[in-house]
Amino acid sequence: MTRMFATGTLAALILLGACTTEFIEPNELHSFSVTLTADKGQKTGSPDKPLNYISGTSCAENPCPGAEECIGFCAINNHITCKTDDDCPTGEYCARMCAQPIFLDVKSLGRDGKPFALTGERQVHLHVVPGMIPGPYEYITLTDGEVEAAKVYIAQTFGESFIWVEDNGNGHSSEQYGPCNNELDDDDDGLIDQADPNCTSPDDPEEEKASFATGLSPALHFENPRIWHLQYTDQVSTSPLAGQNVFVEKGAMVVTNVIASGFFATDLDDQKHPLDDEGTPGYYNAFFFYTFNKPEGIGYGDLICSFTGGVVEYEGNTQMTFPTYEAAVKSKGPKGACNNREIDVSLKVPDPVDVTSLLRAEEPESSDYADQMMDNARALEPFESNLIQIKNVEAANRFIACDSDENGQFPPNSDDDACRDECQLDPICTQLESFFKYSQMAAYATLGKKFFVGIDMLKDKVPLEIPYVGAADLSGNCPDIVDSASGEVLVENPHRVLIGDTLFWEYLCPEQKLNSITGNLRHIYLCDPKPGKKESCGLQMTMLVPRFDEDFDFAD
């Protein structure tokens, strides 16, 4: 049996050898040569001398920094360039972005590494890692397999970056009836237009299968972003780098507030007038680091050498979740150590910025209310997470619990919902649910804007101190309201008020006026921006997070 098995195996091997056919691979498209155009004076940078970071921020309202250019493309059909909204399909707007051009020479190569002549025109896709290429410049056209000095815009590139070129079978056609929209089987595979999986859209210029050949540019080296690049935008609901993992190591960064769930820091290098002598916007220079618990190894007034982590947009507030950060090592001299660089240890927490004059009145009953809120949101956006001050303020003196069944729900058209709406419209009303859960109260700038302020730091003048809704005030600051002449109790605290068919607990307290309130600005934006639509939101809040009791300057 053993001998028979060996003989059978040998026969099988002989048979297989006799049926083997040798194929010679054709010289097909294999890759691309990607180089910087030589006569454009372009540089690749180096780890020691990196190129300037390219912001990639919106320039719809703000100017572009440095040598960046403001380019336009339609917000949804982002392969279409534009200068105004009229250049885009109906319902879209012309998005504006700061970017910087780079010129590329691209040649197709075969499997032998030699030039491969693609017949006619062919679009290839570009992307930069890390970073982004705006839609109209994601594709370039090769003619007979090459192109010289192709102008491409790049943005948000940092560290060591590469531009990738790929034949992914996609692109954009300027023809009304191109290969993927002409009712013809252009590649003779029995499938027509959108029935052919190689057609990704009606304006895809290729019905043929992609080769997925790729090419890589030389390494480009860029500076890492600063806080300014994380924050600088005219879109109040998002950051240019939302979703990106970044490393920030440049700037005079000072911790301006430490709270139970994180800390705020400000880069003093950009603590300046909104427009400096070069026309570069100032501020946009503060940031919140969410650490979940009380941050370790960091304190008020400390200097930050660097930090890293993912940029997220939490309800309109740009922040970093679970960051890694390095505090400066202070010394007895004028300089402290930050890895390989020195830092001025005399840097102090900056004075708050008085933003009162930047605000406009908000009238909840007005048809212009959403626009009024958006105007204020845009005016305050440069100061997000920064220390600001609002003057001439009245603290809330009405506190009401609108969650009558304490289930955390406010169903539409319910009494609970009506109670909440009434309190939101009242400039001096605080919902007790927010008071307990977030330790914040409403305040009213007498120019006509309601905002909210954290009260964790208040010690002597807490507006209300109750262990539960319906309990008596323990602070003594919110007693029964008594007629000074007759001694008659006018309002008993607490008491019940009827809204609809439901009774709600309410406290009415004496007026408290303040010369000013200071704190780090948090902006809460509770609307979902629609793709291709301009921001508009009537559901947002301005919040101040004070540092200590003295940030409440009560009037005598």
C-alpha cells in the first residue's frame, strides 16, 4: 500500500507539471511618479525646518492667514468651484476655505518602472495624509499618461505628509452626457451607466474598471498646529480640525482655570487685537481639555509645553477628550524647561477680555431672535474658552422646577414643556434641574442678553441652597418676601405656581445686581448644521465658568 501511494503521488506531480503554462505579465499601469514641479521654487521642508502649517479654515468672513489663498467650492457638489452662491446649484452655498497651492508633475509607470503611455485623457485621485485637499482639486487629468505643473490646493497638513495619487476609477465629467450617463456600454462589459459598478456617479468620466495604481510624493514637512488653528473659524458649530488627532507644541500656553472635569488654557502669543498689523485675526487662542475627573499634575497659572489628542466638537464647544499634556518645569531663573525649548516662567494668567460692547440685545419674542443669537455667537467665537468679562449684570432671582414627575423628560405640548419654555423666555429665571445637575444659574446682561454662569465657586452669596426641590433655603439668601411696612408675607418660599394643569415648585428671591461676572467662555450649540446650508440656530447658550468667588463682582 505504501508503494502504491508513492507511485500515485509521483504520477500526479508529473501530470501537474505537464499541464503548467507560463504566463508573461503585460506591462500594465502599475504606479505613478509624483514630484514637485522644479521651476516653481517649491520646498519640501525638513523636520528641523518645517513649512508653515496650512490652516484650512473657512474664509467666508475672516481673512486667510499668511500666504494662504481663499478658494471657493460648492458645499454639496464640492467638485464645482465658485465665487458666489449663484455659482452653485439651487439651495447650496459657496463654501470658502483657506488653502495653499502646490504644483505637481505626475507620470504613469508600468510594471517595469518605465513610463507607461495611457492613451488619451484619464483622471486620477489625489489625497494628502495627514491633511485634506478641497473637492475641486481632488482629481487631476493625465494626458497620454502624464501632466506637468498640475495646480493642487492642500490644507491642514502637519508633521510628515505625503500626497497620494491613485487611479481609483472615479472623477468628474464636464459633459452633460458622459461615459456614465450616455446610455451606452462604453467598456463592453454588458452593463450600462449606473448599472455598471464602475460608475460611481452620473458625472464619473470612466466606465472602465479602476487599476488602483498608486504613487507617492516626496515627504513634505509642516509645522504642527497651534491652538489658534484648532479654533480659528467663522463656523461657530465646529472646528477646522474636528475629528483629527493633533500634537500642539508651539505657543505660550497658560492654564487659566481648573474645574472638576478638566482645565482651560490660553496661548498668550495670540492674546491680541482681532486684527494685528499684518491682518491676521487675534484671539481664537484658548482651549478646553476634558479630563473627565479633576486633572492631575496641573494647576491654575501653570505653563503647558505641549499636548496631544483628538479634537472633538461637543455641542458646539471645541475641546479635547482625555488629552495627554506636559507641564513646564519651572526653575528659579527667568526660564523654564519644555523639552528642547525654554519658556518664560514669568507668564501670568491674562486679564479677562471685556466683551460687553460686542453683544447685541436678544428678544425671544422677535422673529429675528435666531439671527440675534447667531450674531452674538459669531461675535464671541474668537473668545471661546478664553477668560471674558460681561458687565452690568442681574443675577437670576426666580428658580422653578419644571420636571414635575422627575423623569427627565419634557414631552412636546406638555405642562413641563410649557414651564421650561416660560423659564427660558424669562431673563431672570433658572430651571432648578440645571441648577442641580450643572450647578449653574441664569444671569442677564442689562444690554439685553441672557446667559448662564457656573456657581461652584460662590461661597457667601449663593442665590439658593436647598437639599431638594421644595425644601427651605438653607443659605438665608432667599427668604420669604415680606412687606417692609406691614410685615405681611407677600411671597412664601418655596411655593407652588400653576402652569396649565400642573403645580410647579418655585422660589422668588431678592434682586442681585453685579458690576461684572468673569469666567471662561463655553458656547453650547444645540442645532445640527445642515449640509450645504448656512448656520442658523435659535437653540444655543452662552456660559461662563468662573475661577473663584472674586469673579462675581456684586454691586453694593
